[in-house]
Amino acid sequence: MSTSSGIKNSVLLIVEKCILLCLSFLNSVLLARIAGPNIFGQYAYILSIAGLFLPLSVMGLNNIVTKYVVENPHNAHYYLKSALIVRLCGALISIALGLLLILILNTENNANILLLIVLQSFSAFYVIEFFFLAKQQVHILLKIRLIILLALNSLKCIVILNGSSLSLLIILQGLEYVFIGASYILVYVKEKHHQHIKRNTSRRSYIALAQKGKWLLFSGVAATIYLKIDQIMLANLVDTRAVAYYAAAAKLSEMWYVFPVLIANAFSAQLSQLKFNNDLKYHLMLQQLIATLTLSALILSIITYFIAPSLIALIYGSEYSSSATILSIHIFASIFIFQRAILSKWLIIENLYKYSLVSSLFGAVTNIALNAILIPQYAGVGAAWATVISYMVASYGFLFFHSKTKRYAQILHLAVLNFPTLLKPFIKQLRLVKK
């Protein structure tokens, strides 16, 4: 698989995400402006609480499936089926824990929180996407996924404009997971991939795969905590209006996070192959990807810093003016998020799964501690600073605590120091794709 093949897959996924992000962002803005900070804050809070349970439907197996399919193409369907069973068990656990949570919590949003947790458990079937990614066949799922998300986001827009209930919005949000998960199963079966399983899966195979993914599962839980905890703590330490002002800024900042993940996913199979076949090219590609993503994040952060007040006023209106300061700080987290997309792949390829957990724990502990100190006094601005610092600790600072992860720090430093040299062949490949 060539570099141009990886770039083509990245371009396809990025085009799709651009379309969907525009619709999702439009709905977010409409909800913020039409429903007001109180409802918008509640919606963001519900999504944050339910999001804490999503890693259990993943079980740390996304990239592991990609790796196994690339390395063992003849047993690809065996690994996929095993991963799917493990993820379905995790999804059931997430529902049970969600039920326990709402019994402990005493809020008006308990029913909506549990409903979303149940519906998002269908994301367990998203593992099929990583099978197709490993096969460099992203276009097969892209079309049907795009149709589903376009339809549901259009319905959300209609619901918001007509002032419908918060519960209906939560249902539409959850149906995305249901319909996409169901469509993945249908495509997989229609393509008759399920008929290629040459080995029987068993309890032993499920346990073995769960063991492989355990570090990434724990890492995913920790990462989700430091991604979502700011809005949850804002709601409990201040109020849901503070969540709305923070969420408005975070939405503008976090909408960019999907792109480095898509690019890293598209190049994951190629990086795995190079690791075993050509170590020099492997390290060169790592540096090229890091250089490209880090430079992109830096440019994005600087531009956003200067235009934040005008951007917030234009998009959300004067009622959300306090979101401008939050955005001008929060956007700099993208520098660490962008390079972390490659770090995550590197940890998997190098079989350093547990260090993904270590990094996420560093980030989670830092974020919770800083939020507890800063939110009571500075509200959303304090949460923004806590986010940037915790991302820096989780994506960069932790690298220096062990000799094995210091290797990635060296790769990162070389990439940053050699920006111009590294980007030349990458730009050349992009030009070839355009032609």
C-alpha cells in the first residue's frame, strides 16, 4: 500500500467529515441561539455524562483490529468476530453502569442520560469500520454512513427550529449509533465476509483479545474522563449556563480534533507494514505525519487566538461573548491533540499499550485537580486552562517518565526541528493525488 493510497483514504474521510461537521456545527449553533444557554448547557451536559461510557463499547480494540487484519489477513474475520463479541459485552456493562449512575444521581436529566447510553451502545459494531480501513476499502462504508448522518442531522435541524423537546434531540443523537451500527452489519454480511472465518471463536479467544485491549480500554476511560470532566464539573460547581458558554467555545476548538484521527487511521496500516519491512521509512513517515499535523495545529491556534471575539460574536451572538476568552485559550490544546493522534498509533505498533493508559491517567488526574482549583474562581476560563495543561501533560510531558516513551519524544523533536525537509515529499504526494 503506497503513501498516495493512504492520502486518498484520508481525503475521502476528511471530505465526509467536513460535510458532517458543518451540519453538526450548524445544529449546535441553532440550539445555542434559539434554545438559549440553559437548554444548550443541559444538552452538552447530557452528552458529556453519556460519553463517559463510550469506551466500554470500544474495549480498546479499534486499532488492535486494524493491526491484526494487516498482519494476519487470512484470519481477519476471526479477529473481527472475536472483537465484536468482546465489545458487545462491554456495551452491556456500560448500560448496567449507566443504570447505576442514574440511581445515584438525582437530576431532571436522568432519563435522557440513560436513553443515550443505551442507544450509543450500538457503537460496538463500529469495529467493522476498522476492518475495512485495514483493507483500504473506506469507500464501501462511507456512502451509507454519509446518507444516515445527513438525514439525522437534517432532522435535528428541523427539530431545533420547531422548538421540540430536549428528549427528542437526545433520541436523534442516539439513533446515529443505532443506524450506523446496523448498516455496518448489513454491509459486512452482504459482502459475505462472515463466510471467511476459518477458525472457530471461543471464550478463550475473547479473553485473549480483551487482554490485548485492556490497556487501551483503561486508557480510553481515562482519556474520556479528562475530555468530558470539564463540562461535568462546570455543571456541578457552577451551573449549566457556564457549561453552555464553555461548550460553545469547545465546539469551535474540538471540531478540528477529528482530522488528525482520520489521517492517523488512514496511515495506520501502512505504518504497521513499514515497521516490519523498512525501519528507516517507518521513522521517516512518523516524522512527516507529526510535522504536518503539528504545524497545522500551530497555524490554526494562532489564527483562532486573534479572531476569537469576532468569531464568537458572529456565530453565537453577543449573549455568548464570554466564550471568546475561553476559545482563545482552549484552541491551543489542538497542538497536543494533533500530535497525539500519531502517538496513539505508535504506542500500538510498538506494543506499548500500557503507556497509553499511563498518559491518559496523567491527563485525567491533572485535569480533575486543575478543574477543582480553577473552576470555582474562573469558571469556563479556568476549565480551558485546565484542558490545555492536561493535554500537554498527557501527550508530551509523560513521554519523559520512561526510557521506552522517550524514543517517541526524540522522534517528535526531530520532526519539529526538520519541518521544511520533512514536508517536501509529503506536499509532492498531495500534488500527485490532485492530478
